Amino acid sequence: MTAVGRAASRGAEHGPASLQDMRRQNLSVVLAAVAAHSPLSRADVSGRVGLTRAAVSSLVDELIGRGAVTEAAATASGRVGRPGRALTMADDGPAGLGLEIGVTHLGACVADLRGEPRVWRRVERANAGRPAEAVLADLAALADEAQTEAAALGLRVAGRVLAVPGVVPNTPRGLLERAPNLGWHGVRLADHWPDPDTVPEPENEANLGALAEYWNAGNPVETFVHVSAGAGIGAALVIDGRLFRGARGFAGELGHIPVHPDGPRCPCGARGCLEQYAGEAAVLREAGLAQHDGAGTGDAVALLAERAAAGHPPTLAALERAGRALGLALTSAVDLIDPDRLVLGGAYAELAGWLLPPVRAELAERVTVRPWAEEALRPAALGRLGPLLGAALTTVRRIMADPTLLPAA
């Protein structure tokens, strides 16, 4: 469905749209046309979106005033009439700031309205077990550095979103209910963030990784499961192009699906959870590399890939075991959700060469109630970059959907 069609559908669901709503929708349609097809003249935009030239001119003026669009000087086009003036997305102006807390790192990214990351920062930090106040103080300092760098490029941050490895309930927003790999429970960001005016909005890192994949795909599938692995294992469900968070925001806890009910005890309290077989710590332990688990001794995922590429037998066996367990858990997801695709993100994307064969073998053996093609399982294009980029793009997408979120000049 087109943007105009979606707007019409929303109007049909909620009653007649107000003039303000209609203008907001039209601003979004015009901005989307410029983003997708620039450079365009105002007449070109009118032809593409089906609005009158007068209406488009008024909308373009407002978008320029809000800093979303720029218009070049008039240039001859070779056509009859007045020379056109090329409209493009602003290189400077509004931007989204994405932040990330990982067990072993902090990250910051600023993306412009084109969706292009213009600032990217990552620092190694052993965050497991550190007090939330200390971690968030470090992250706030990194955010300030990224924002200063963005300002030097002419970008102004219009929103802040934080990717976290934990459960973020639907309500109240701003609460990190549980992040077991950090050792956090019931952390309210506003209570620990140094500046009350710049508190970021938290979101689960797997959800943001999935959205980043969806937004960056040229021809995205509408229903898929995105599995994100780091210290823990999370999953995001995108159904008909929309993130499914569940009734309370707890959807996607794939790491705690039991794959062997009598298996080892998980920190969550249950037995035989997927994380005990396919989580980073479990794979490192099976590969004889337990000393690298969250110890700040380097990139454990890169080390696993290096050992596997060298044919290290314990590492290959550990990845085979992890892939089989992951395939078992994903069988349940396929049977329950009927997705078009399964996407392995995070650390799994970088280990896909060794994980895909056992996962595919398990799916081929166990998915029997519906057709399943092995190419429907694939690694994420963005890998471990997805959550941080998704955090930055969340603000960009909101602005694209509603340009009135930007203050008028």
C-alpha cells in the first residue's frame, strides 16, 4: 500500500481527518517523494504525488522552513516554461541520535534525514555488573561528543533513542524492566541520566536491529523473525511490516525458549534455555575460550570466527551444537508465526558461515506442516551494526511520517 493509501486507511478507521491531519499527511507524502526521487522540481513533485502545484508549493515552503528540504537556484531544464529549482533532502538540519549499551561496549550514531549515518562512535566498556548510573554517565558523555561532532556538520539532533539488551515494557515508557546480562532490573533512565532534557527513549536492541534491516532493504519482506545474538539472544517479530511487541512489550524472548527441558539451569531460573546452548558464553565455553566471555579481552565474536576459519575442532563443534539448538528454537517460531524469512543478526550474522548449515538441517527435519525453503534463512545485511543504526533511524522515520514534529523556523 502506498503512503497515500495508508493515510486513507487510517482515516477510514478513525473517522474523517481534520485539515491539520490532512496537511500532516500531505507533508509526509511530499517529503517521501523528495527523499526517494530527488532532485525534483516542484512541478515534478506535483506530478508524482497527485496534488496541485499550488498545494505542493505551500507544502514545500513549509518543509524548507522546517529544515527538511533544500531548494537549489533555478537551472534551465530545456523544457518550455520557467526554469525549475531542484529540491533535495537537506544535508544539514534535523537528524536522529542513536545510542547503544552492550555488555562490552557503548555506541553512538547520528543519521541525517536521508538515513545516512554521519557520525559513528564506539568505545569498549565492560558494562556487566556496573551500576546503571555509571554506565549511563559514560553513555551521556559519548552522546555529547557525537552531538558536538554532528553540530559541526550542520546537523541538529531531533530525537534520541537507546538500544538496550533487555526488556522494555510498553508502559511505562523509559523503564528498563530487565537486562540480565548487565545485571539490571527495574532501571528508570530518567533517574540516572545526567541531563533531564536529553533522556533517550529506550528500545530493545533486537527490535531496533530488525527495523534497521527492514528499513534498509530494497524490497523487504513484510513478515519475518530477526534473531539477534550477543551476550544474550533476543528476537524481533515484524508482522505485516509492523513490529510486534506483545501485550506488555515482552515479545521476542527467544533465548529463553527451552530446547532441552532437563538441561542446565539458566540465570532466568528455568532449565535448558536456548541461551545455554547458543548464547555467546555457551559457545565460548564449548570452544574452550571461556576466558574471553565478557572480560573485556577483545572481540569474542571475531575470535570465534577466526578459530572456526582456521578449522579449530572445538570451535567448529561448539558452533555446530549452537546451530542445532538455534534451529530447534526457530522451528517453533516458524510453526507459530509462519514468517516469510528468518534473519540471523548480531553475532550470528558474522558466524553465519558455520551456523547456517546446522540451523538449516534442523529446520528441514522439523518444519513439516508448511513448505520451507532453506534460502528463507539468511544472515542480516547489517550484522552487529543494526541496533545502533536502527536507534538513529527511529527518529528519522518518525520525522518522515510526521514532518510537523520539526519546529518551524
